[in-house]
Amino acid sequence: MQKNYFGSDWHLCHANIIKYDKRPFKSVQEMNDTILFNHNTIVKPGDNFYFLGDFCFDVRRAEEFLELMNGNLFFIKGNHDKNDTIKLYKQYGTYLGEQKKIKIGEQEIVLNHYSMNVWDKCHHGSWHLFGHSHGSLLDNPNSLSFDVGCNIWGYEPLEFERVKEIMSHKTFKPIDHHK
């Protein structure tokens, strides 16, 4: 059975991210190997993986990593994803641009690299998944959104059923005119 997974902000080949995020790795190589191993252990070849930006800081190595990855790959542009990376996204998967609304079963989900306070159909139960913030934003229990950055979730892809379980503990309270 095909499963759906989400992730963001791998920052492969980015030495300073180990310090910035206080990542538990002794080297960039260990970080790269761990994240890719975790991905391929969890995501199977027929599964969908939605990546919400900031993949790799070395475009030459990025292609090598993409060739190794399991799953049907879907990519949202992150702030560190330049033209060469976007070309690779298109070559190894489906490039979704800067934002995309998807549907899994009956659940609508808005994907973006950045957090938003409001999004399409948020007042009708749609969800919003994002990255970029590396867990630095406070989680809002009154918003059907959260950060799927890898450093928050044990450097592993987050499965849709887990997202669903997390969202079941949240409520939606409008902050704009949609009451």
C-alpha cells in the first residue's frame, strides 16, 4: 500500500547547520549518511515523499543523493534552492513550485517552505505543512499547521498517519474574518 511522507530542511553538505541546529552529528558525512539511510529505510520505492525545501548545499552531491532516494519525489522550493537544484528536482521528481495544495484521501494540505497564519480553506479544515523555521516557531495548538523539518522529527520522514494523529490534537480557531 502506497504511503505518503513529508520532510524539509535536510541541508545536506551544510557544515554550519550542525552547529546552528545543534544536530547530533560529528561530521557532515555522518549527517548526510544518517538522513539518507533513514529516508530509504522508511520510504519505500512506491511511496510518495513531499520535500518542502532546502535539500543540499552542494549541487554536485545533490544529484548523487537524489539518485539514491526511494519514493516518488515531490519538491517545494526552499530559500536555499537555486536554479541548479530546481533543475535536479525536475529531473529526479516532480517540482511543485513555491506552494502546492494536495489532497490525500479527503484531506487537503497546503505545502509551503514557509509558515503561514492563514491558507486556502484553513477555515474548512485544510492543513498547512511547512519547513524553514527548524523548530524555532512555537507550535500553535489552534492552527492546523506545523513544521515538518527533519531536525524536529529525528531526521526521519514524517508519515501521513503521524501527521493526521498530530492534527487530531489541534483545533482551528480563526484569526481573521473567517469565523
